[in-house]
Amino acid sequence: MALRRGCPAATPAAVELCQLLKGVNTSKSCDNAGVGEGRLVGRARELERLEALAMRAADGQGAVCVITGEPGIGKTRLVARALADWKSQGFDTYAAAAWEMEQRRPFGPISDALRLRDPTAGAARDPVGVDFQVAERLIDLIEERAATAPVAIFVEDLQWADPSSLTVLGWLAREGAQLRLLLVCTLRPDPARAEARALLGALDRLAAPRIELGPLSEDEVSDLVAAAVEGPPADGLLHLVAAANGNPLHVTELVAALRADDVLAADQDGRVGVADGQFPVSLRKTVLHRLSGLPDAVPDLLRAASVLGSAWTVSELETIVSRPAGELAAGLPPLTLVC
Ligand SMILES: Nc1ncnc2c1ncn2[C@@H]1O[C@H](COP(=O)(O)OP(=O)(O)OP(=O)(O)O)[C@@H](O)[C@H]1O
Ligand SMILES: [Mg+2]
């Protein structure tokens, strides 16, 4: 399973992480070009905050920082940029992701980040003791590395991390304040798993820094679109893209769909817009494709809810589908998947 360590390039998400982390400390096979390249739009305040944490960590005041935000909002992209900066400032940087399919692999993301092939090798066979021995060993290793240079560790997608990795992260949050260590984790909002919720609760009690990444502003979306279409965007195009609600992944997907339909053209002022003013076919397909992985009840509900606009309350939804909220909620994934 060579793909596992540092570059589990089997899934699109994995490929994207590897590409975003080019130049950071990941495995060599992460050299594909394309995704995640180009200028980082906005996020100056968040980068400043991360930079301040890094400077304190370099002075021996370690921290664990969690970055939350909906899928595609730019968590990985933000941290990738910060890690690249820290690496050039002399930090020892490590990065790995927790994978949805490996939520039970003990110490998965943390040992991947530290590039340990088998973190349990040599540990006692007693199944209860193994986890603690390995956790201690990993923590010792991080302490050793932080003694020679400031260390930045990025663990992506904490919502899928195994319980043993979460134990190590919890320990580092509690005890790592004396280390030259900045641990940055990304997490989608409202994780379903109890262990991830428990860790978040513990981090809040420790007043660990948290960055909640929101949508890009209108001007930032306009910048992102301008970069994607290689020219100033026309108002009509920006109006269409406003449907993405400032989510950079959705913005870029929408523009890519328009490109695929070959409907983008510059007007006489050089502004790039949708040539024939028609709603492009692949835009519709993009949305349908996104919804296809969800249980049937979700697209049905969204279809009904669409008459209410882009924001609505549960009681409005109850009224429009003539069913009580409890019945609607049964069988639906967590609300964050629907939004
Ligand atoms: N500020 C930004 N400027 C330019 N592109 C961005 C920005 N933020 C995100 N992107 C692009 O949007 C896409 C999604 O970003 P990213 O993968 O960082 O989201 P995410 O929040 O980590 O999502 P997930 O929860 O699925 O891991 C990527 O292609 C990324 O390059
Ligand atoms: Mg991500």
C-alpha cells in the first residue's frame, strides 16, 4: 500500500491534497499539476492569524488550531499556503489526511504525517496497552523533532480520523503548549462521530484557536472568476456564479462547466460572459451529479424547497411538503450534507 503514506492518490480528494501540498513534506509521487494552482484569493486575515500562531510556536508556545468550514470552502488550500510559508521560514512541515475509507486504521493520519510505516511495530501485544504505547512513542517523536526545529503538522479532514489519532491530537492540545509545535487540523462542520465531537469539545475547553472559514466576498469571487476565465468577468456571469454562495470549489466548478459547454465569450469591452444567455446544459449536469450521491429523499426535498429560494426555515419546509420535521429528518444525512 505505497499509496497510503503521504500520498494516498487513489481518490480525487487525495490527488487534490497532494497537489495542494506540493512543496510541503509529502511523498514524491505528488507531482501532478493542475488542481489547486493559481493565486490564492482573499484569506489575508486567516493567513495573518495562522502566521501569528506559527511565530508563537517557533518561540516555544505551541498550539493546536482547528479550521472548520463547509466542503470546498478552501480549508486545505489555506493551510497548504501557510505550510509552504512556514517551510521557507525553517519549520519542519508534515502533512497527511484522514481518509473516509480508513476511519478505523489506528494512528492513520498522524503516522502518515510523520511518515512512519508501521507505528505499532515493536509495541506490546496486549491490545489495550498498544494504543497507549504507540501514542506515547508518537508524542516522543514529535517532541524530539520539535527540539531540533519548529514543527508544523497538518492533519486534514479530522472528521475521518481514527480514535487513536484523536487521542494523540488531544494530548498534544493539552500538553503541547511547551513545544515548538503548531498542529493545524481541518474539519467539516458538525462532525457526526462522537470521538471527533469530543476532541472539539476538549479543544474548546482548552481555548484552542479555531478559525471558521466563511464564503469568499463578492469581490473575491469576482477575482476568482477573472482568474478562471482569464479576463474581467461580465455582470451576467457574476450573477450566475453568485449561486455558488462564495464557495470557491463551487465557483470554479461552475466556471469549468461553462467552459466545457464552450459558452464563454468576451463582449466588445473585453468582459467575459455567457455568450448566448442560455442556462448551460453541463451546469445542470454538474448540480445533478453533486446530488446523485445523496439518498433519494434529499434531491426530492431540495426540489420542493427550491421554490422557497436559497434559505428557508424548517417550519417553512414542513409547510411546503406537508410533513412534520421529525419525519423529514428520518433517513436524511446530517444537514451539512444537504446545504
Ligand atoms: N482562496 C482561494 N483562492 C483560490 N482558489 C481557492 C481558494 N480556496 C479554495 N480554492 C480552490 O477551491 C477548491 C476547494 O478548496 P479546498 O480543497 O481547499 O476546500 P476544502 O475546504 O479543503 O474542502 P474539503 O472539506 O472537501 O476538504 C480547490 O480547487 C482550491 O484550489
Ligand atoms: Mg480539504
